[in-house]
Amino acid sequence: MEERRTPPLRVSMRMVGTGVGVILVLWVALANSQRVKVDYLFGSSEVRLVFVIIGSALAGGLVTALAGRRRQRRSRT
């Protein structure tokens, strides 16, 4: 079975892209510090928008990472 290797340039470009994305999310989040109402399934609360933005970015990153793992697992079989 042949092992696929990613070229070093692609890995470094992914790191640069991730770094730029993190900086942009932090910049937007820190510029939005007002309080907003967040409705949950069983209630609501007021939180700072910065926490909503960062939480959403982390959740999106987690979903993306899990989807990438699933795709890699499927391509191996």
C-alpha cells in the first residue's frame, strides 16, 4: 500500500491560512464587545458578542476538523 505524503509547501500554506483566519476572527470579535441576547432551546441569556463570535468560530473549526478526519478515513478504505 502506497503512503501519500503532502508536500511541505502545502502544509505551510495551510498554517498561514489558519493563522490569517484566527487573526481575522479575533479582530472582528474584539471590535464587537456589546451585549446581545442569545436564545437557547430552553431559555435565553445576555452575553458579550465577542464570546458568541469566538464560540461560533471554535465550533466551526471543530466541525471542519471532524469532517476532514471522516474524509481521510473513507479514502483509506
